[in-house]
Amino acid sequence: MKFTLHTTDTQSNARAGTMETAHGKIETPIFMPVGTIGSVKGVHQHELEEDVKAQIILGNTYHLYLRPTTDILEKAGGLHKFIGWDKPILTDSGGFQVYSLSGIRKLTEKGVTFRSHIDGSKHLFTPEIAIDIQRKIGGDIIMAFDECTPYPCDYSYALNSMHLTHRWLKRCCEHFDRQPPLYGYEQTFFPIVQGSTYKDLRIRSAEKVASFEREGNAIGGLSVGEPHEELYEMTEVVTNILPKDKPRYLMGVGTPANILESIGLGIDMFDCVMPTRNARHGMLFTQHGVINIKNAKWKDDFTAIDDSFPCKTSNIYTKAYLRHLFVTKELLGMQIATLHNLTFYLWLVGQAREHILAGTFRPWKDQMVKQLVVRL
């Protein structure tokens, strides 16, 4: 993978760059729709490409390992061919999902033993196994196996967890470098910074991660319940240390406002289930604020969902019609809302990029953040 940094905003640390992978270019800053089990819920792959303008999507190692299984994916020639997606894919390591199974997993130096949430069967993830699974999935960018600490988290636990993550990182790197890719194209490995919300631990972890000199780096263990102020503080601490000539990925973030503020701190890549999950519950993100489309106030509002940004779906359908679909539990309502939210997220990071390149990011961001948090 090649990363070219084109410019950095003079009033913030916002950056515009280009990542080149075996499956195409990615213009940063970028948002990655989450395709947990080989599908961005409710959205066709051609809609992701043509309407949403997604440049890269995310696949989940834990879920894909369990279903359809890595054996099936390997027989198919990898996830790209299995789902009919020829653009880049990033795979997480499964660490966050294993963390969320706190009641049915056991963590040791070797790795994590857990029970499937599907049938209760017992499985083991080690750093080496996580790399092997991601090799078989075929992601263009694959992630280190780490422990995601909960919030709140006491200092001693965060310290021990960070050291464990670093030891696992060393094993991941060694195993990744020994194993060739399976499908004839190169894959890229990203380490993950941990350290909970403790500044000194984040500094130590960022320095350790940077010392591995991989092609890109990620920040994990945030957006797990901490206040936004702590999210931004920890992100700024880490971006001040991670190499400027490599992409930075803030995992699991977040709201539109979170994304813009984090872009201003020097983050290049984001993923989050929020635009798709919230869409299925009737929450729409617009540049004027957040809409709960199920509210009665929209029942006779025949204006477009949002006619102020270029989304075919948002311009065709009215708020009244979309509310009707949700009230009657028609599946089309969730599909329309999902397409709208994803298109909005990609539009938003695209606008951020344009303003970074034009030198107008900071004032635009400050105004947009005020608008984005309004409840309409």
C-alpha cells in the first residue's frame, strides 16, 4: 500500500491524502461502511459503489470466521469474490467482538478462548490465528489482534492490557511477515494503539506502535462509552506521535460531529455501525441536524428527506412517505434510511476533503459541527 499526503490544513491537523491498494485508490479522509458478515445491511454492492460512493468497506473477522467460515471464503477466492466487491476491504481482527463477549471468553497470554454466540461452540483466537483468518478473508488492510479495554477501566488493568497488546503485536508482525498472501495481491498490516483514557499509556502505546514502522496505524479502545472530550483528548495525544507520512485509522468512530472533530485532529480513516444501525431505527443524519423520522411531526411533511446534498434516494422520497414506511414496518423504509445515512457520511468526509484542499476546513468544520448536533 502506498499513502500520499497531499496537504495539511494550516489551522488544524486535518489532512487530505490518497491511499493506493491492490483493489484501487482511496481518497482520505474516508469513512468505511461496515459489512459485518459480508453485507452492509440492506444495501446492494452496486448501490454502495454507485449511490453511496463507498471507496472501501469493512469486514468483520469474528463473524466471517463463524459464518460462512474461512474455509468457504478461501474456496470462493476471498471475500472480494464471494460478495462481488472489487474495491478495497479492511478487516478488523476480531478483538473488539471478543471483548464484547466478556461473559463467555477467557483471556490468556496465548490468546482468547471464547464460545460462539451462535451455538456455544468453543474457539481460540491467537495473534497468529487472527492473521491467518484475515489472510484467508483477503482484506487489503488487516488489523493486529489486540485487547480492547472497557470504559471505565482502572489504571493497572489498562497498563497490563496495553503490554499484552504490545506482546501480541510483536507476534502478529512476525507471523504476518512469514505468511504470503493467498490471492495474488499484497495485503497491508496495521498495528493498534491502546491505553484506555490514560494519557501516559496512550503516549507509550503510540510510541511503541510507531516503532514497528508499518504502512499505517490505528487507534483502538475509544468510542466505548467515554465522554467526547476524552475521545478527542486521547486522539490528539496519539496523532501528535504517530508518523505523519502514514494513514491513521480511528476505529469505531462515530457520529458525524465526532468524525469532523477527529479529522481536525489528524485522523484519515473511520468506520462505525451508527449510520446503518440508527437508520434501521428511523434516525437520519442531515447537515441541518438529526431527524427521528418516526415522530408524528413528519406525517404530512412532503419535502424531500434532504435535498441539500447529492443523494438520489434523499431527493426522491419525502419525509411523510418514509415515516409511513416505518410506521407500517415496511422493509423499504429501513433500506431508504440506510442509503441516505451512508451517502450522507461519505458526502460529509468528501466535503471535508474539499475544504482541506481549499484551505477552508477549520471555519467550515466549526459551523458544520454546530448544525450536525441539532435535533430536528
